[in-house]
Amino acid sequence: MKINNDWWKWGSAEKRKSLKNYPLFGDHLQKLWGKAFDEMQPAPEQANIIADEQRVAFIQKLFASELPQIKISTDPAIRLTRSLGKSYHDLVKALFNLPIPLPEAVIFPGNHDEVLRVLQFASLNNIMVLPFGGGTNVVGSFDIAEKAHALIVFDMSEMKSLLSLDEKNHVATFQSGIMGPEIEKQLNAKGYTLGHFPQSFEFSSLGGWIATRSAGQESSSYGRIEDIVISLKVATPVGAITTSGYEGDAEGINIKSLFFGSEGLFGIVTEAKVRIHPLPENKKWVIAVYPAFENGLDTLRELVQMDIFPSVVRFSDENESFFLSMLSHQEPSLMGDIKAFVSKQVLKWKNIEKPNLMILRIDGKEEESLAKKVIADSIVRKNKGFLTGDSIGKKWETSRFGLPYLRDDLMERGIFVDTMETVLPWDKLADFKKHLLKQLQGCSAFGLEKGILLAHISHVYTSGASIYFTVITAQDRKQPVEQWKTIKALVTGNIVEAGGAVSHHHSIGRDHQPWYLAKTDALTKKLLLSIKKTLDPERIMNPGNLFDE
Amino acid sequence: MKINNDWWKWGSAEKRKSLKNYPLFGDHLQKLWGKAFDEMQPAPEQANIIADEQRVAFIQKLFASELPQIKISTDPAIRLTRSLGKSYHDLVKALFNLPIPLPEAVIFPGNHDEVLRVLQFASLNNIMVLPFGGGTNVVGSFDIAEKAHALIVFDMSEMKSLLSLDEKNHVATFQSGIMGPEIEKQLNAKGYTLGHFPQSFEFSSLGGWIATRSAGQESSSYGRIEDIVISLKVATPVGAITTSGYEGDAEGINIKSLFFGSEGLFGIVTEAKVRIHPLPENKKWVIAVYPAFENGLDTLRELVQMDIFPSVVRFSDENESFFLSMLSHQEPSLMGDIKAFVSKQVLKWKNIEKPNLMILRIDGKEEESLAKKVIADSIVRKNKGFLTGDSIGKKWETSRFGLPYLRDDLMERGIFVDTMETVLPWDKLADFKKHLLKQLQGCSAFGLEKGILLAHISHVYTSGASIYFTVITAQDRKQPVEQWKTIKALVTGNIVEAGGAVSHHHSIGRDHQPWYLAKTDALTKKLLLSIKKTLDPERIMNPGNLFDE
């Protein structure tokens, strides 16, 4: 099938980045690998699709006669763009022209009742269903290798309404297909924010956040999506559920939580009632560099254990800080700013050869945020941190959704970039990072000593924190999938062995399934399957994903 | 069966209170009803038990031969004291000598494995099981009217160990039978607190808090029990479950939440890993009186909607404030202090004829708690609140667990006292309180105009708050159960009609079951039953409670 060869890329074309925009980074890679990474290998214009035209015709006819009011498309291009997420594996499939099985149709429901009607219809007719929000899934949730039956994708993008806004009680109800920017636009207009800003914010949906237990960049103060959502309306193949609608009730068991991280296995969340907040009156930045990763960890741990949770936490290890310092052309330069500031104070700076950069933002009323900043500043200093100016924080904030745009170009150049994350107790974070790097440096898929491992802490809890890794190395263009699988298995295997969560904020999908299944007890799996059987007796919802072996 | 006639009373004998200790309150009641309430009617010394000695012998023999290592008692007094909770209905049964069916035995498991073994054994032998923590349940969870099979109570009081304390990551693991004071004693010794202080704190257990979705008096900052617990170990009739053990993971669906509010229907929580906190460095009090209930509500709403959550929130309406002012002998006198303070400033005071008393406590580092207090003070003043001295807060704190001791004496004197609570959106609270009083004043069981309705706000959320009602009236000594049922039905019916939760922090039990079942959708009920069937296929766990019709 002929298609524009950038169909698989992130976001909007005009915002795309190239390694050429970052010559320092390009030079660094060239020095490391002895090659320029300038052999571009774009995706072909002929997509390698697996389509079953008989099934397509069957679905078309069935919907035309039975559900003529449902908006449906069988256009192959539309079907193809709803067949992949944005995991490294997904992009490899597009870039290397691997076969991609298409769904038979994409439907665009407009409201809860339509979703319910089509799900019940699909269940009766043994049609498989895949919910699709923004398509930014990075854990292989859309990766349906074999299809025993016809499959339709529910594209939720038309369900994007703000259904109600209750300014007195700070509650809003949205349809689940609404994307991050539209939520904020609607709320900001009235002086509110949802406070949920995952890296994918610009292109991911409320329903997707719920299905994957998403955590935004400001989760430490506004909460993860499961803290933000008060109640859910869900359509399943056997009927609708509306969960108990209060903050802090004891009205029996609240089954709301079963849908967080359920990845479309139980039904489709159609509406969510959420907590909203006034736009922050004050944003106080605490920006610091530390001589060692451990010093920053101690700072964060001490802060949250005294119940001070910054809204933004971004603490990069020395490798990631160095990487950020190389992104110094065209992009706002974070480390450039720091160096300029620090060079005035050479005596202090010289103790920090390889700075670890920390960005904190503390919101609140003037008196409160100032008091917290004073406390935070003193804890930074106590832990050998060197405080710098605010501008770095503000620049981070304006550029924070930009980085995914660079990955597509790197992949076309033969550079492997993937990210993995977990949550670990405070006292295990530093050692695990060292251990993981050592393990990777023994692995040829990682490029041994030439591989790059970046790390940052971005979500903090009383008992631990999320650590987020970025792996950069030369792509194995002959065996790109095998290379990815090797690295993924090495990182996830080590995470699980260290006692970390299989996922911190991207959920399980098919990519994490083996580790998740291995560490989940038999009775929990049995329980989840019994819930599945009750809500989806014909097993049409995203079969084979998550706990569904 | 002969037994000490105070076996059904609250707590320890030496702390008991009598109406005689509160002459102002006594005078008030006498004026209102034209009688002195001095005809004491204590419980008889001959308890009216229903015991099946054949079943007892069967259980005794079975355990002796099959589970000889399990500690078991068939002493009727021990069985009787594990047959009731502390709801008004429970106490009426003791006081009025209504028949109380006894369990056949009480077992005292020592650890998770013993619980698991006995549950599996009970399931094979069709023996019903009731978990019992501190016995302070107030929603009729132990109210087994008919017993189709033998019943054993699991008294969890011997499972009271601190299993591990991780000071670096602020995590502790306890056995579930441990009581509030023992938790705090163990943690305080190392400088920590759990921060969970329900009214029943002195006599309720960690497992009970989990089974009922408990909220403590400091939940607004430390969280409800479901926020405090990181993970659970559960024994069910078909095996054990250990839930995913992280704060903030996205490791699939976290089934932990199914056990909050499950009231012993799925199994028995045996261990819980919890977040702990350093003992507060500072406690800043904000004590104020308001001319109207609405003013205090506005203060609380504005505070929490700017993300300032005091650790203690206690806002009494004018009736409850007046009631507190009458408890002015022997007990620390709250309103006495206020009046003394305010009398110096007569001009301000005279605008507040019927004060509504608010007690807030703000914890944290000195700078932070001070900043929050400054903000809170200004919001109090903005909403017509009149700030008074700290001593009232400190007195409230030292006497806060004392009030339940008075109820038993009132009941013996022929005074009806019961409490009910819900959670409602901010903008419905004041009107609902007025509406409820009006409804009650039309009800003869409430004593029409002579009935007393006290209210306070004690748990606050972004979108609403819990309102807690105390009903005081003359007891119908001829039909005490019918009187209670009439009042309970009137209050709960009105709560549900107004859109409130059936329970805010006491769970459903048998007492709330009709309203809970009526407002829960069919598919949710089906789902809960399917979970029940998976974990408890023989339906031995607390049958007939909660959703189990």
C-alpha cells in the first residue's frame, strides 16, 4: 500500500527535529562510534500490510445493515495508522517494512451509548475490539500478531467533549477521547488545570491515561491519573458501569481501580469525572547541580519524607545532564545556562566535575511556596547541591514536550533510542543504576562500552521514586527487532530482579507481559481472568494483552 | 448465660463517663423532655444467647483432630463478646436482652499461614467464617441473623507484630490484628507515626480499618487507610494473594483496592505494608468561631481547593458547638475556654450568637506550617471567622477518644444516641443539613421538635467533605429496635436522595445494605459476586453482608 513515508512519526511535521540541529551531540556520537550516522534509511513509501479484504467486506456489510449510524472507515491508510503505537518495536516495524496486520475497520463513536451498542454488537458477532486513544502507547498494546477473528479499532478521538464543569466543587466531567491540550485549553479558559502532563501530553488521551495508569510530569503534587479521577463511566460488552462518585467514601468496594491499567481488556472507559485545580498562582523554581547522583536522591527523599512534594521533579544523572548540555543549538540550552551562571563562581563549580542537574517546581500561594522553597534550598545545600538561577526551569518547561520529535530522525540515521522505567525504594536507586550500566556494558546489543545510558528521577513517593532510563546506541540494521528484544529483556530482567515494578507509568502491554506474568501470583491471575470473563465473556477486548495469556 | 452486665460497653471500665459528670448537659435534656433520665436500665446479668451445643461439639472435635495447633475457644463468654459490634442496634441487643446467636468457636490465629490453613479447612468443611478485629464495627457487619452452618470467628488480636520497619524508605509492615495504640507505640519509639486516628483508634485494628475503608481524624493530611497502605497480604479460602508492592507503579491492575471495604467477604487481610511519617515537628492550631455554618464551609473549601490540607479538621455546627460547651465539668471545656477568651472582646463576640466552632491543625516544618497558618488565618477572617487561642485545640486532642464512653451510660438512662455520616459536594452540605433536620423534626421516633441533631465536618476533599451527624433523643424503651430502624432509614434515605455516599468511613455492613444495593448498578453487583465466587467458592466468608444478598 502506498503511503507517505513519515506516517509513523511523532506529532506534527513542522516540529520535527534532526540530529543536525544538535551538532555537539552529533560530534559526541561520531567520536564514540567512529561514524557520522548520516546514512539515512527512511521508511519505504510502500507499506507492508497484511489485510484480509474478505473480512473487511464482511464488516462493512454488517455495519451498513446493522449499525448504519456508526461512523466507520475501512480506508487502508486510516487502518494502518491505528495499527501501531510508538514503542521502539512499533517504529522498527514501520521503518524496516515489517508486515503489519491491519484491523478490518476503524470506527469513530461519538458517545457512551454508541460505544456500548457497538461493543454489545461485536460481542454477539465475535468481532475483536481494540480501543485507540492518541496512539502513543509504548508497551505494545496494539501488537496483535495473529487475528483469529475480524478486528475493529475504536478510535475515540471524536469523544472529546467537556460534559460538565462544576466550579464550586472543582470537578469536571470529560469524554474519554479528549487529548491533553484540549483538556487544558478548556480548563485554562476558566482558570483551572487538570495538572496531568505526561511526556505524551500533546498526543495522548484521558482514556489512554486511565487504561495505562499514567503519571504526568507534575504527578508529585497533582497526583497520578488514578488520584485525579473521581469516577468512571465504562462500556463493556455486557453493559455499562458507573463507579461510585465521591472522593473519600466508604461505600463498599470501589471498583474504579480495576480500570486503571486495564489496557482495554474489560471494556472502554467512555467518561471520567476528575478533580481540577486553580492554575498555580506561583511557580517557584529550585534548580541545583550536585557532584553525585546520591546527593540529589538524598535531597528528594528528605523533602518528600517531610511531606513537601514539588509539582515538578526532574533530576538527571551525570550522563543525562551531559546529554542535555549537548542539546545546545536551536533548543533552549539548559546546561549552557547553568555553565554561564556557574562560571562566575569558579571556586564552587570546580568541585562539580560531572554535574547532576535537578529541576524542582513548587506551586502554591506566595507564602506557602516561598516557605517550601526556603526549606528545599536548605536541604539542597545540606546535600552538597549548588543552587543556580530559575531560567533553566522555565526553559525546561517550554521545551518539555519536544524531545520525542528527535527520536524518529535518530532511528532513520541508524541510532537506537529506547526508554524504560521502574519504581524502586529510595535506598536501591543509586546502586541499581550502577548495576544496570555494568550489565548493559557486557551486552553487545548495547554496544558494550560505547552504549549510552541516561537516567533521571521524575516521580517521587514517600517510600521510593521512579527512575527512567534512556538507552542510546548504534542500531543493528540487520536485526533491529532482535537488538531491541535483547536490550529490553536485559533491562526489564534486571529491574524485576532488583525488586522494581515492571512498569512505572507505561503499563504492561505485550512488551512487559512475560515479566509481569512471572511475578504475579496464581490467584491474582485467576481473579483477573474471572473479572474478564464477567465483563467480556466472548473475550473480544484486546485479547492476548496484559494478563490474558 | 450469666455474665457481667457491662460486657457490651466501650473500652476500659475506669474511663467510663456518666451523664452525672455533665450537669449542664443533663439540665438541658431535662428541660427539653421534662424528665431527668435517671431511671437506669442496665443490661441483665443473664445474657440471652442462642447456642447450638451440637455444632460446638462438632467444631471442637474437628479442630482437635485436624487442626490441633490452632488456638481455639468455645467459652460462651468469649463467643458472646465476639458476636456484636458497637452499633446502636448491637448495643440495644445487649441492653434489652434480645436473643444473640453465638458462633460455635473463636479461633486466635498467630500468623498468615495459620489463617490460610483454617480458611481452606473451613471451606472444605462448609464452616462459615467471620473476621473480628477490635469489635468496634458500627454497621452491623457481625449481625448474622440465621446460621445455615457452623460459624467460627477469627479473632485477629494475637496477630499484632511489627514485622519490619524500613526507616530509610519510611515503610513498615504489620500483622493486621494490631490495634491503633500498639502501632503508634512501636512507631513513636523510633520517631514515626502512621497518622491514622479514627474515633475508634484505641480499640480498632489495622485489618478492621482496611476492611471498612476507614478514615482517621487526620486523614486530610495523612490520607485514608487506602492511601496509607502500600500493599496487602491476604488469605482466602482458595489461597493467598500478595498485591503489587509499590507506591505509584503501573504494573497492570492493582487489585489491592478490592480489599478496602470488602468487610471480610473475600478473605482475611493478614499483613499490610504501610507508609509511615516522622512525628510532626510542629503543630499549629487555627481555632475559630463563625456566625454561620456556611462561613466555615467556605473557609474549608477555599483552603483545600488551594491545596492546603490541615491534618486535623473539626468544624462543628451551632448545635454541636453548643453541646460541646455543655460538656464543661471534668472534661476539658472547649467552649468554656472560647467564651473566656471572647468575653474580653465583647464587641466582636456579640455578632456571634450561636458560634460554630472550627478546630484546624496544620503540621509540617516550622516555615511551612507557619506559612499555611498565615494563609488559613486570613481565609478564616475573610469568611467572618473569629480567631481564638490554641488551648482549645490542645484540649480537643487530649480528649478526642473520650466521647464514646458517654454513650453507654446515656443508653442505660433511656437516651438514644446514634451517629450517621456521608460525603457530599461542598455546595450541598449546608442545605442538606437543614433539610435533614426538617425531615427528622417531622418524625416521632426522633421526638419531633425535641430531638437533637448535631453535625460536624471532619474530612475534607477538593470536591466535597464528610458531614457527620449525631442524633440524640429519648429512647423508645418499648420498641428500641424499631425506633432505631426508623431514624436510620430516614437519615440514610435522605442522604441517598441528596446524592450523598451511603457511608463515608464506616462501610456498608448489613445496616446500609438496602440503600447500597439499590444504588449500585447491576453489572457492578455481578462483578463483585464473580470476584466473590473466585476467592470464596463455598461462600463461607461473612455471608449475607455487603453486596452478598
